[in-house]
Amino acid sequence: MAGMLGWFHALLPREERFFDMFERHSHFICAGAKALRAMLDGGEAVEAHCRIVMQREREADEVTREVLIAVRRTFITPFDRIDIKDLITAMDNSIDQMQAAAKAIILFEVRSFTPQMRQMGDSIVEAAGLVEEAMPLFRSISAQAARLGGIAERITQIEGRADDIHDSGLRELYRAHAASDAMAFIVGNEIYNHLEEVVDRFDDVANEINGVVLDYV
């Protein structure tokens, strides 16, 4: 019987490719996060780094499409189909928000950024690195459940810290510009909100990681 099951399993589409696709997507997220962070250093290189964010977002979108097609066509998936869809969608939303932040920076022609904006950029890079670290662990989810839970918890902590940075940066921006330069405050507020959106989307990824672990283990 075991031999027959092995033979039957060999005929099924390879489920390994889901892990490959998640890992590939997480590499694009990481590269996008680093390029967005480089934009926040300001100066002449802002446009060049923005183009990198756009390119990585397109590549990540392509992987998301591959995953959603594979979910429909694969007989046996490594974990629940809904979990696969929700995880890749949450991951894709994080890089979509990076693209939105980059577009806002270009639209408003912002070329200098506050220390808090850069700190939020650091939080985004850190969260992206944790997502990249988490993806290979899904290959042995039972053995890695505790580690995956720990990574998700760290991402949530980063999100909480970034919220505090956002609030203090906004207060400072208000004090500096509200009376004298309302437009500078409006633009700065917009950039802060975009950066916060990115970090919030990483918190969604953390929740999805937790969800997969809870459903599976």
C-alpha cells in the first residue's frame, strides 16, 4: 500500500513550488524595502531608487499571479488553499504599499526626509527581513512552528514601535510647519501615513503567518 501511495504521490503536481514562490516573493519584498529606505536618504538618487521599488513590485505581482493560478490547478497543496491565498495577498499588499509610498515621494517632489521617516524606513527593512527569514521555515512547519510564531511576534513589535515613531515625527512636523508652511506639513503627513501603511501591512503578514501555524500544527 505504501508503495502505491508513493507512486500516486509522484504523479501529483509538485507542491514544493509553493515554497519556492513564497521565498521568491519575499526576496522581492526585501529588495523593495531596501530601495524605499534608500529613497529616504534623499538627494539626487531618489528617482533611481524609486524605479527599483517599481520594478520589484512588478516582479512580486508576477509571483502572486503564479501562486493564485497554482492554487487552482494543484491537486494537493502544502497547506490550506485559503491560507496560501491570504498569505501571498498580505505579502503582496506590503510591497504594493511600498510602491504607493515611493509614488507619493515622487509626486510631491520630496528630496529631504526627517530622521523619523528614516527610522520608519529602517522598521520596514527589518520587517521585510523577518518575512524573508520566515518563508523557508514553512517547508518544515511542524518543526519550525515556535520559530515562525516568534518571527510573527517580532514583526508585530516592530509595527508598534513604528507607530510611536510615526506619532512623534508627526508632532515634530506639526510644530515645525503648521504655522509657517502648511503645505510642508500636509506633504510630510502624507509621507508618514504611507510609511505607516507599509508597516501595518507587514503586521497583516505576521497575522497570516500565525494563522497558518495555528491551522497546521
